[in-house]
Amino acid sequence: MMSIKFIHAQGDQEDWIQEVRKFKNMWELELVFETKTSGSTGAPKLIKHTKESMIKSAKLTLERFQLEEGYKSLLCLPIQFIAGKMMYVRSNIAHGELHVSPPTVNPMKFITEEYDFISMTPLQFSRGLEQHEDRLKLIKKILIGGAPISSELQSKIKSLNTNCEIYHSYGMTETITHIAIKPLNGLSQSQYFHSLPEVRLMESDRKTLVISADHLPLSPIITNDLVQLIDPSTFIWLGRTDDIINTGGLKVNPYELEQALRSVVLFPFFIGAIPDPKLGQKVVLIIECPDNKEVLIKIWRDIQHVGEKNHRPKELMVVRKMKLTKTGKLIRDLNQYELKVFDKPN
């Protein structure tokens, strides 16, 4: 039988504790579960999964990470979303010891004892490294998921002197959380995502990933994720088709452009697009930085030397604060922001 322990709780009635207890009761009684998508790429939608499918997904993860009966894990994600739910389910079927902490941006501060397995968002892991890197020694395996990992964070992970195994996951609510993982450090580190056992991968005519698995009721799932498929279980993630920008007939992948610009833009930013009467779409850089003319002029001049001329941002747009979903994903919908256009120098 699994055990649950709430750590760093200020009171028994805190919302995050009540949400876990609510799911615990549902898991004992229900056979079908509804989960909202995160809403990072559009309006959140409800996805239904059976208890049987969730158990099968959990078993595949336990097998892949060699998590044995009674393993000890930390749930630091909101249980309202699929990643949090599945941390509970895995522990439940393995009769594990599950500790639950507040789902904050730095759960590493709550880690004072050893854990076999923890799942975090890139934001949580990055913030944890900044303030509590020494606590990695208490963790055997960390799975980072829910969003792309920046090149800076990947480089930092590779340079860590730790025995903790760190992985990046690929998945979505529709696939009952991750269906593939990528080792980020140690001797097994790789640029490739490798699928879990019993998951089959294909490419669609649009070069997007198609996922098939017997335990997924929505299978085959045709995604909007552009990939380079190496074989039926291995791929490189390239971005999303719905984020590709068509500017004057040129196709710009915002994720690739962001990677290039990170060498010169030191503030939080992302690449987006706005309508343009001539180009159709205009590439823009949305940045969270001081609304200071000298700072912005330097950024503008620096980006003029990165990548292909016709792919570079044509505008800088300043926001007060980047917005994140409840699961820590960056919201890229420009309609969600109050944008201030930078008056570029001639």
C-alpha cells in the first residue's frame, strides 16, 4: 500500500493538499478521468483517459526508469494536470512512498532527504539549480518536462558534477504525459528522444510526429510537432507547425531562431509574429527587460548580426513580465500581453 506525506504544509486545508486528497478519492472510485491541457498553445481543453490506460502508462515509466516496489518520490507539480496525476498513479501502483510539496517554482528548497524519482518543469529545475544545487546529491533521477529546455540550461546540466540522472521528457495530456525521454547528462546523454517500451512512432506527410500505442485510446495521435525521425523509436524535436512563421514566403522556425539569439540576448524573450500587409507575418522579438532606450538599442544592434537577414526580428516588443501557465509553460499568445513597440533607431 502506498503512503503519502505532505511536507512544508502551513495548514491542513491548503488548496494543494485538498487537490491531492480529492484526486486520491477519485482514483479509488472512478474509472474515467478528465484532465485539462495546459493552455500554452491555445485554449485549454478537456481530455478523458481511462484508469486502465493510466495504469498502463505508469507501468511503462516504472519499467523505463527501473523504479522498484516501494520507491520514494516527490510530487511537486499541480495534480490538476496530467504530469502531477501520473506521479501519484505511479507511486500508487508500486506501493511507493509519495511525498507531496507545494507546487512552487523552486521545489528544490523542500528537499531534505533522499528521493528515487522527481519530476519538474524546466523553470522549477532551473530555479532549483540557482539556489539549491547541492541538493541534487539527494536525488537519484529527475525528469524535466512540460516545455522545451533552453540551450543554457542544457549546457548547465551537462557541466554538473552529480550522480543524479537527469532526463527531458516529451509528451502531452493526450498521451497520458511522456511517451519519450532524452538523457541530458552522464555517459548516456543524447540529442535524441527515445520512446518508452510499446510506443511506436511515425512521421506524417507534414513531417510531424505520429504516436501509436495500444494503451492510448486516441491512438494514433497526429501531433503538430515537427521532428526528424531516426527510427520508429528515436527522434529529434524541431518545433511546432502551428508556431512556424511564414514571412514573405520564408518559413521561420521560432525555436531555432531563439536558440541562435540566446548568444546575444540576455533577458527573457521569445519569438512571435504579427500580421503584416506586405509580408503576411512579421517576425518580432518579445522581450522582458527594462524599458530603457540605451538597453534596447544595444539589443537591437546585437541581433542584426545573428542568423540570416530575412529571418531576423523586424520589431522589438517589450512586456513587463512573461506569462506562464500553471504548469510553468511560457504563454506565446501575443493577445495575452500588453506590448510596447520599441522605436528602432535608423
